[in-house]
Amino acid sequence: MHLANYLEYLRKAETDLAQGFRGIGEGHKEEVDIFHTADTLAGQCEAHAEKLAPFCEKYGEESSTEPDRLYHELFGGTRSGGLGLLRDLQDLYLMAHACDISWTMIGQAARGARDEDLLMVVDACEGQTATQIKWLQTRMKQAAPQALLVAS
Amino acid sequence: MNGQPTAQNTRECGADGDLPAFRNWDNREHIKELARLWNVDQLTIPDWAPPTHAMQIWRYAEQGSIEFMWIQCTNPAVSLPELHRIRSILKKEDLFVVVQDIFLTETARLADVVLPAATWGEETGTYTNADRTVHLSEKAVDPPGEARPDLDIFLDFARRMDFRDRDGNPLITWEHPEQVFEAWKECTRGRPCDYTGLDYKKLRSGSGVQWPCNDEHPEGTERLYSDNDFHTRTGDCETFGQDLLTGASYTEADHRATAPDGRAFLRAASYVPPREPPREDYPFRYTTGRTLYHFHTSTKTARAPQLNAAAPEVWMEMHPSDADELGISEGDLVSVESPRGSLEARARISGIREGVVFVPFHYGYFDEDDPEVHRRAANELTITQWDPVSKQPMFKMAAARVTRIAGADGTPAPAPPARRE
């Protein structure tokens, strides 16, 4: 049974994404909308990770010893300036997508396992992850012309 | 729904960064209509992202990627949050600022070029009220000195820039307000704000008329949506919507999936606590607002003797128990400070909520003895932050502290009488 690996992976991905949001907020404090929104979204990700914890424990006992190659580092600290902001947002965009597809997979497994508690967690969280992606996309689309064409 | 007629008609016609006649920037058909109407290449119309809002424009100017700003009929050096920041951006060497207004405002004082403009009664044009009533306001007297109607300034600019349509003909073909109105009517055809049934003759023959006014409603429309049919169809709507927490744009597919079909949407949003709650060193919730006697930054109303006499000077309102605790009595001079700035005002002890202080935002510096001393405007203290959907700055939620500076000498605060509850 490999569900535990996925649950652990998602818990770590959400924790990393929370740190990414906090990092981008702090690193681009002068972009006040990003500072505030990123802080709110970091809180969402932390709550997601927390909600996953009991299921990591529950399924962890049956965990396989498959070596874990799911992890990859996407966000290595904030860059500066308009272009830096764009690239930082793009890193988070990829990280949020990793969470998004993991929620889908875990939702599938939860259905197969008839685990209603886990399904409730998936239902509550995956919509927030989808909105995080939409926000990142909206903000990047807004920033791209100025950052790529005009800013020095 | 807008607060003022000028806000209503500037939003309708696209002067606030939205597209004219409530067109949707994310709807290719709407963009095509505009391109046809103006005979321009579709690519000249910026439709790639939501309009760049004012707060973001200021940020780009601060960073230096905007080097030219033309400010028309608004006074950000008093009306925007965190005024020291706004002043420092306006003063930047690498930002060329043009201000077009009817008086030498606080903003105009910081401009590189001032374009003196005419006011109502000195120029002809229509206003649309917040209830959609279109009024014609005709020129009665010539503008003073070098002041020119705003339209003449824009037309002169277009001529000098030699703007052309896609056939190489002049882009702007109008010269008079009535011709502009006729062009605007075409732009509104079939849109919620349909003006096609109006003309100057009709507007002169009676009072104002409420849009939509067209073949179907030749005398205008007093009440909207009495048939419970709203402008929410995907091809018709002004926006596909946004997430209320983050401002994330919904796509056409998202919108279509909700099967709007003329139904109204009521969206719920979860409570989000303010970003700067009161704390030990800044224990009050600081909020700003208006008095009946002044309009916005009082550019006009402070010059009207009767209005100015009714509310001549800034004041701060405070609850009696908060005042007791700080030893503040009616009329005492106090300093109000936030992490960003401070002001001085006389205290009005009022029925305001405990823990909250209020300062009206109308007062700036143009009528002060020394306009370089900045201890009066409410927005010295406010926070640079805005609502993610409306982009409205959050003027009502800063933290502040209040300190008594001097006694009242028996005179009450210069606040107008409290309104009756």
C-alpha cells in the first residue's frame, strides 16, 4: 500500500508551499497585495498539512518501503525586482500544481478505501489549492507585460 | 453602484481603467466590437489581464517602470493612503508628472506641468448620476485665464500625437461635446447602459433621463431588473468574476459552468481579520470618512465660504470613556499617530464606538499658512493596502495612538454638530 507515501509527500509539499508563500511575501514586502495575500495562503497551506497529519499516522503503519523519489526542491529563496517576482511566483505556481494533482490522487485513493474522513479533508482543501493556482496565474499575468517589457 | 455622478460616468465610459460600456476585458467578442467601433487593430486594446489599477500604477511609478503620469481631476496627494509615500513618488526625478485640474491642488503643486482645466458651467457635457440619470450641463461662462475644457485638452493632445486608425485616418474625428456624445451612444448600443435613445435635444427638453434609453425604452428606464433578468450571461457580463479572498480571476469556462443564464449571484466571503489590528503601542482602531459640508479633498468646497465655515478644520472623534482614560476633554489639541504618520486635531467627544477614533479625510494643505507642514491630512496615517477585488484602498483599518498636546481654552472642536441618531 503506497497511500502513506503520497500523504507524506503532500504534507511536505503543502509545508514547503506554505514556506514558499511566506518567503515570497517577506521577500517582496513592497508589493503589499502579494505580502498580504501570500500570508493568507500560507496559512491555508499550513492548515492543509495539519489536516493530513492524522491520516499520515493512520496509513503510515501500512507504509511500503518503496524509496521515495517524489520530492524535488522547486523554491530556493526569493529573488528581487519585477522579474524576480515573476520567477518566484512561477516557482510557487509549479509547487501549487504538485499539491493540486496530489489532492486528486489522494481523493481517488480515499474513494477506493471508502475513507469518508479523508474524503472530507480532500473536499475541503483541494478547492483552496485550485484558487491558489488561479491567484498565482492572475497575478503573474498582471505582472508579466510590465516586468518583461518595461522594467529595467 | 457609485457614490458620485462623475464616478458613475467615468466608470461607464472606461475612464477608470475598465473598458467602455461595461465591456469585459476577457471577452474576445467585446474587444472585437471596440476594435470595429474605433477602426483599430484589435491588438491595440489591452485585453491581456485585468486593468492595471491605480494602486498598482503608483507602485510601478515608485519602482521606476512608469516614467510619465498624467493625473486628471483627482488629488492623490490628499486622497490616497500613506501620503508621505505618495508625495515622495510625485517628487521623483525620473517621474514626469502632468496634473490637469481646476485649482492648484496639493498634487498640482508637485507636478512638472499643470494643465488648468475648466469646471462645470465653463464647459458643456453630460453627467450620469449614480441612479443612471443622464443630465446635460451646458456652458454658461468662459473659463478664466488659460483654463480650457477637459475635452479640448484631450483633443489637442490627440491631434499633437497624431493618433491614427487602421486606415491611416485621424483616430479622433470629433470636435464638439455633442459629437462625442453621438460617438458614445454608438459605443453603448446593446450594452446595459444603452444611450442610443438620447440626444442633446431630448436632454434639453425636460429633465434628466435614466438609461437604458433606446428603441425599446424611448423614455428611459426608472427601475432595472423588475423581470429578475440580470446581466450575467457569459457573453454579456462585464466580468467572469473573481475569488473574493484573493482577487483571482475566474475564466470564461468557470463562469459558463455556473450556468448563470440571467440569474443574480450572491457570494459569501469568510471573515478575514484586519492586517493591522490595534495593539499595545497603537491601541485605537483608526478610521476616516466624510462630513456633509465637504466633497473629497475639499478642493472646491473649502473655497465656498459657507461650506468652509460649517466645517473649517480637521477634528478627531473619540468615545467619552477613551477620552477620560487619556485625560482628553472636548476641544483639546491631540496628536494622532500611526506607524506611518501623524496629524494634530482638536478632539470631539462623541457617540463613536469605544476603541475607535475617526478623522475626516477632506483636509489637505493648499489653504494652510505653510503647505509644507504635513500635520493635517487623515491619510498621513492610513495604510497602503487594498481590497483584492475592488482595489479600493483600505482607509478604515489602521492602528493609531492618541496623545494630548494642549488644552481647549474653552472652545469646542471645529466639528459640525453630530448627526441625529
